Amino acid sequence: MIIAVDGPAASGKGTIAKALGRHYGLPVLDTGLLYRAVGLSVLKAGGDPDLEADALAASGFDDAILADPALRSEAVGSLASRVSVHQSVRDALVQRQRAFATQPGGAILDGRDIGTVIAPDADAKIFVTASVHIRAERRYKDALGHGLHPDMDSLIADIQARDTRDMSRDHAPLKVAEGADLLDTSDLTIDAAVQRAIALVDAQLEGRRKT
């Protein structure tokens, strides 16, 4: 069983994917971490994330970098969005993702092109979204929890810029996959969003069984 969870930054897709993993007993891959790893590797190498050659060279990163806490920073998140526009980088990471998705027993993957490119035949697909201001507030609260005090206007601008890059890139743009259910978490608590996600997945799985 493969479950695809897509959506923009700070929509709640990562939290929902992990909760679905616990509920269905499936391993979960945050595919955004792979792009963050490329972005961080470019940074450490002194390269330019907007240069495809530099980004591609960094796509062969050692898996050990996936445990680096710096991957969760806003700065690296921005780098991930920039390196993800390069088709060669996406191609380099596709096999890692598909191998995870097709492991025995199934898996859950969250990202931006899971239901459209990585696993278009997934058994269930959800597109998680939320308003820009709600997503910025979530980023702000998360930053406060780490002792940081970011500027709200800067957070909003960054999210809008990332949305634009992700939705307008030529290769695998962020969009709702065919057959995916839309889940807007703007006005939902975490528990409510998770329960709604489980209900949507269950309904899709039931629909597949009937056909």
C-alpha cells in the first residue's frame, strides 16, 4: 500500500504523513529532506544552488547528512526549493524515492510531486494545503520554540516565493494529483486534520477495493 501526501511548505503534510504512518503501520519518507540535503551539501561545498551543475554534484550526498539538524532550518528549506527546479537533480533523487515507495508492505511518502511523478499509481493520495498566513504563523511558532524571533513579513514573503517556484517550475510542478483529495488544514487542529486525513485515505482504499 502506497500513500502519497503532497502539499506546500508548512501545510501540515509532514505531521499528517507521520500520523498516517503510525495509524497504518507503514514507514514514512519526508522526500523534502532529500532536497534539503542537496541544498545543504551545495552550501557546504561553497557552490551555487541555482547552478544545475553545482546542485547535481551535491545530489550524491552521503545519507549521514540526513541526520543533520541544520536540514530543518528555513534557510536550507529555501535552498531545497531552489535546487529542486533542476531536472537532473530530480532525476537523481527519483530512484531513492521510488525504491522507498515500492518496498515490501508499502510506504507513505510526503513531498510535492509524490502523487504526480514519484507514485502516480499510489493507493491513496492527499493534497494538504493551508492559507499563506496560517503557514507563516506555524513557521513563526516553530521558530519561537527554537529560541528564534523571525520577522513575520519575511516569513510570508519566503513562503510565497517558495510556492511560486514550486508551482511554476518546468519539471514536476507542485499541483493536485489526479485522484487526490484536497485537505485544507487552515482551520483544523492537528488531531482534527489527522482524523480527516485517515477518513480520506480509508475512503479511497475502500473505493479501490470495490473496483
